[in-house]
Amino acid sequence: MKYIVILGDGMSDEPIPMLDGKTPLMAAKTPCLNYLAKKSEIGLAHTIPKGMKPGSDTANLSVLGYDPSIYYSGRSPLEALSIGVDMKDTDIALRCNLVTLSEEGSYENKTIIDHSSDEISTEDAEILMEEVKKRLENDIYKFYVGTSYRHLTIWEQGRVIDLAQPHDILGKIIGEYIPKEEALREMMIKSYDILNNHPLNIRRKEQGLNKANSIWFWGAGTKPSLSSFEEKNNKKGAMISAVDLLKGIAVGTGMKVLEVPGANGTLHTNYEGKAKAALEVLLKDDYDFVYIHVEAPDEMGHQGSIENKIKAIEYLDQRVIRPVLEGMEGAGEDFRMLIMPDHPTPIRCRTHTDDPVPYLIYDSRQNTESSFLYNEAEAKKSGNVILKGHTVIDRLFDENLLLGGSYANS
């Protein structure tokens, strides 16, 4: 038996008036998802424990079976694992985004325009981060290049402090959101002076792209301690993702990280490459479990693009789910597949919420019959509810479990 999770990051949403009250998931053409829904268990899962912030960090830990209230120590430390930074127990990791700020007024009176600097390429970002590193790095603060706009700072002998997430304050004046910690605030202000008129940013502006003209610190956390996925589940697992957060979770749990050329966490990621890598690791390398993470729906939610969020969901359906399904069926391999978002990223607010998300569990051996489609409303209508998100994977792994019917846990 093989086990597959296909995770559409931020795919869930709210009814949108411009879509006649439909969500992007309802409006998208998803023939593969709806085909599977007729043969699967559908329901809602609460992936964010009460009192915790809704994020891809806590939510993906949940989907992988790790209770965030036990295992979560901050987002940035997980990314540090992916980048290969060996944190000390006294280190604090900080996410260091390259963001786009407006150019008028003092730093405190600027507006945050784009948390991703037009999804800047890693190649461009590395040039800018090297300049930041050269000018700002010292014995206390070390900078590390990540992927696209997502980078890392290690604060030696630091402390965990509350920092605003840039994607939560898009369009707002930043004065009340910049760090109160003087050193962090000063580095952010200096980074604008370093980056705004950098030749690469001048060129980006000429090309109609947003400048990556400031760093932004957030996501402070301590060194993580995660148990082995294989020892916990008796399954040999692999992770496919473009983002350092998911790769870091994989490293921390001892899963194999599969690098897919062209996988970049954007709308134009290498969907087919991810599907192919999943099939190869399951069928040729004889792994038991693969987790395919697709970032695009979340990014489009943050950008507030209804059209592109729908497109990202359709790409997931046709360019990831369909080839994985056909590849597994063609190989004659028994498998169980879980498809779900980690959290909603509604167009309305352009950030994460903690509402429950629709899940789908398919078993190639079972003749489950359902009248439901796969979307938020249909999942709610099913009556199936998983209140503890970190237990959803237990339903996936219980191959003797008959799917369907009515299910709820507490």
C-alpha cells in the first residue's frame, strides 16, 4: 500500500460576490477532484489548534500528524533546517522577507505593497541579499539566502518576540507594525537605503516589476525538535515542495527531500515535475509515502487575484492530481490519497484564517459512493468533521478503515 498527500496551500476560501457567491474552489473546473469526490470520504478538518496563529507552519505540521501545540517552535527555525543552518539552543531564527514598500515619505510612513516583491526569482534575490549581508551582517546577526523572497536571519543569544507578518498588513502604513526591538528596526530601515536604488531594483522597475526594496523580519522561533516520521508512522516518506518551510519540516522529521527543477512556489511552478517525482519515489524508489505541496493557491490568495487562484486550483487538478492518479492506477498499485488545503487564504483578506478546510480521502481498493463534489460547502454538508487536524493522517494510514458514512472526532 502506498500513501499520498496532495496539499493545495491556501486553496480554501470564502464565497465571493464576483463569483456569484462561489468560492474559487467551487468556480474552478476540477474534473479530477470531482471524480475522486464521488468515490471518497469528504469532510472538514480543523488544522489550526485553538489559540494558535493560522499559518502554513502550524497547518502543515497538523496535516503531517504533528500536533502543533506540542511540536511547534516557530516558522523560521523550520526554514533554517531546510537551508542547512545548524542552530544553537540559544539562537533565534527570523524570517527575512524581501518586500516592496512605497517610496514616498519616511520609512515609518511607507506602505507595504507586496510581501513577495513580484515573486522575485531566487537569482535576483541572492544578489540583493548578498548586498544586505555585506552591509548589515555582524557577530550577532547572520543572513542566509533562501528561495525567492523567503530568506533567513539568525539572531545569536536572541529572544522570541512578536513580529508582524508582512502578508497580513498589505496596503497598510508600516509604522505601527515594524519591530520595537531597536536593532531589528534599524536594520530594516538601513536595508531600504541599501536596496531601493540598487541597480537590480532600478532595472526591475524599468521592467514593470516591483522593487525588492526592504527586508522584513517576522516568524521568530527557537531550535525545533521533531520526532522521526518513519519511526512515528512506520512509513518511509518523501517531501516535494518548492518552499523552505516544508523542506525544513521534512529535514526535521527525517523525510527525503526531493528537488524538482523549475519548482519555485509560484503560479508557474513545475506541476508536472512534481507529479513525476512523486510517482518515481513511490514506484521506483519504493517509498511508502509522499507529500506533494503546491504553494500557488496561497500565493494567489495573498495577491488577491481571483482569476489566478482559480487557475492555480485548475493546474493542481489537471497537472498534479490527474497524472498521479493515472500513474498509480497504471502501475496497478494499491494506494490511499489525501487531498486538502492546509488553511484558507481568502481573497477577501489576503491572509490566512483558521476556518476548517475540506479534505478528501480516496482508497483505490474501496468502492465508496458519494454524492458530494469537492469544495467547502459540500464538505460541510457531508457532516464529517475532524476537530483535531493532526489526526487526519491516521485516517489515511488506517488501510482497514472503511471510508465514507458519517464521521466526527473530538
